[in-house]
Amino acid sequence: MRRKVLQATVSAVVVAVILLGFPLAFIGAQFVGDGEAAELTARTDSLARSVDTRIANGEEIPQFLVDNAADATGRLPAHIVVIDPDGNRVEGGEPIEGEMTADSRRTDGGAFITVSVSSLQIALRELQVVVLVVVASFVAFVAGISVAVWQANRLAAPSSTSPPRRSSSGPGRCGPGSNRPVSRRSTSSHPSWPAARTGWPSGSPRSGSSPRTRRTSSARR
């Protein structure tokens, strides 16, 4: 019984982890990747509006504007290149080594902007979500095993409230371990009636003679 309970519970926990853990890890990693792509697009749009404002006012693109967009707090470090309509080039942020994800566009004022982030940084953030889901699945698995062991031990332990065993002395007999109450009724099929209580002679009609006997005697007379 204990082994069956353990096998059933472990199987249920494993199936739940497989059916929920892997899809959740995949969806979480994809959600993080899509979020980083949307964040990169938003950074490019914000910088493009600021650059167009400077160009419309006839001002040069300041260096701090590009640096602030590259080193935004709470976002991935980016490398930004801005080329104004006159061909002046302004760069901000550290150059990215290895594979990168970039968003480039030309603004309404004629400037060209490229915002690049490291693809490795995006992959690391996706990996963090996967690791978090794996850890949560492992904790759920350990908790399920613990509950299964506790429940199996509880079912396997002898119950203190079990009813007493009946005696095997046979039907109709009351042995030492029998729960059958002892009957106080007499085992005789015909009760005895003392003749002294009737108060009638034995030849009297009320002494117990049947009506058929009386009719037979009348007929003979």
C-alpha cells in the first residue's frame, strides 16, 4: 500500500512538472526576448525624437544626449551611433563585442540612428528565467515527494481506532472475544406453566382440553 501511494504521487508530480515546467520556461524566455526587443525599439524612438528636435532648432546633437541614451538605468548597455544630415557622427556607449542586436532608422529630420545591444546579454536574461522556472519545479518536486512519503507512512501505520476482532468460536456462540450480546431469553420452545397457578382441576374445561374433545363427548351422549 505504501509503495503504491508513493508511485502514484511521484508519477503525478513528474507529469505536472513536465507539462507545466517546460512550457513555462519556454514562454518565459520568449517573453523576456520580446520585451528586450520592444525596449530597444522604444529607446530608438525616444532618441530619434530628441535628435529631430535638435535638428529642427538648428542645434548640433550634443554628446551627453547620446551618452544618456546609451547608459540608461535599468536597461541593457547600448552602443549608439548618430549621423546628422551634415554627416557629423556622434557615438555613445562602449563598443559591443560579439553578436549584437541592432535597431536602425532614419529620422524625419534626416539623421540616421543605430542603437545596438549585446545578444549575449539578452540570452543571459532569458537564461535567468529558465533557471528560475527549473528551481521552482525542483522545489515543487521535493515538496510533492515529501507529502507522498508522509501520506504513505500515515496509511501504512496501524490505526488505534480500529474495531476489536470478533471471536472465531462459531455462529451462535459467545466466545471471549465476541461482541455478540448474551441473550437472557430461555432456549426452551414451549414455556412451562405451573399447574398450581391455574386453580382448575385437570378435568375442567378450562384445564387445557381442546374444544374438539368436548364436541366429541357430546356426540357420543
